[in-house]
Amino acid sequence: MSADFQSLEYVYEEVIALMPNKFDSHQFILKLAQTHQRLYVQALVEYAESERPFQIVHGQIAMRLLKFPNLITRVGEHISQDIFLQENTATLWQKNNQ
């Protein structure tokens, strides 16, 4: 299975603009899911037959934040809650030019 995450990437700049100065990948995923539900669900549907569709899609969403070095910088990692309220490691990001 492969999902086309290009449609999701088109909205990253918009979602990043909605985020606070510092945020983590879990917060970004939640905001993306809230503001672009159709695109988020379409990505999940691509992996519906997988044992862990959310884990795969969330991993892909988070990894693609690296494609926006003009907007954000990776500043570390910390423990935060994912959308299932489970504590996991998440990458911390900071907006550039703040």
C-alpha cells in the first residue's frame, strides 16, 4: 500500500501558521486532522487494512515536517500525548523568524 501525502503537504504551511511558536509533532497532527478532516481521513483510508493505520499515517505526517526548513526548525524531542492520549516521544519544532 502507498498513500499520496502530497495533498496533505499542500496544507502544511497553513497549519504551521496556526501553531504556536513552539509545538510538537503530536500537536501538529491533531491540528491538521481538525482543520483538514477529509484529507486526513483519505490518508487513513489508504492504510485501513494495516494493523496500525494511525501509526503509519502519523509517522508520515510528522516526517514530512522536515520538508519545511524555511518555516520551522527541529529543536529536540520530548514526551507528549498523541491523539489517543498515550504518552510517546514527539519531535519539537520552532517557527523560524519568531
